[in-house]
Amino acid sequence: MNTFIALLKGINVGGHKKVPMAELREYLTKCGFQNVQTYIQSGNVVFESNEKSIQKIEETIMKAILDHFGFEVSVLVKTREKLKRIFDDSPFSEEKKKASYFMMLHDTPESELVKEASEKIYEDEEYEIIKDCIYFFCEKGYGQAKFNANFFERKLNTFATARNYNTMVKLLSLSAEN
């Protein structure tokens, strides 16, 4: 049995794509996942599965949400090891890391696209694209930032979903318990 973390993009934001976590846990359990746990309302799911294909797991979760809740959601699944690597690879000092965001990318973008996206700079905002993550720090906070996931998705041709430091720490903790 392998432990996975699913990150759902754009649910329970501003009254759109409402997904009650208890209902999601129950439905994903019916789909064959085990020890399903959720963390906060923004679409963080830790679970176990015998399935080894990340792509099949993502497809199963996307189809389950579409069938049960009636709308499409982008799903990014990581193993605990990959999530830990992303967390550990942060280029920021510990102080900045604790105030930063991890914009995880579904696919590792081509180096040419990374170079092009990296040319855009805003004052008081720092980011570095490393493999399948954009490490993002903004002195004013994510809500006040000029950069957002949509900018990077367009530039890098893949979808992104962001989590803050505290959420990453909690997901790593929950997935270690499985």
C-alpha cells in the first residue's frame, strides 16, 4: 500500500465548486482508496492505494468528482517522497521559506518556457522555478501578489496549484502517519 497526496485545484473558493470534505472522504473511499484524510477545505487529500500509476489515480479522482459533484477539477497527485523533495528543495532561507508558497506544477516545464517565464519580475516578489515547483515569496502576501498561478500556467503550459508552508508541513505530517 502506497501513500499519496492529492491536491485539488480551485475547490471551495468564493462559493464555487463546493466540495464538502466529509463527503469527498466517503466517496473516495467508495472508489477504492484507503485511510482517506482531508486537511482544510482547499482540497488536500492524503490516502493509500495499491495503484502505482499517478496518472490513473488522478483520472480516478477527477472522474469521481465529476460524477459525484458535477464539475471538473484539476487534480495533482504526489507521493510523500516527491512532496518532501519539493519542500526540501526550496531555495529560500528558512525565514522566507516559512512565508512562501509552493506552486506545484502538474508537469515539469521545458527549460525554454522556464527561461521565458523567469524574465518577468515584480518588486517585492521573488520566485524560482525548480523542476515541477515554483517557489514563490511575496513580502505583502500571496493575496496581494501581482504574480499568480494563472500567469505561470499560461507561460509553462501546465496547471499549477499553490500551498503555503504550513499546509505543506501538515501534509507531510499526515502522510507520514499512514
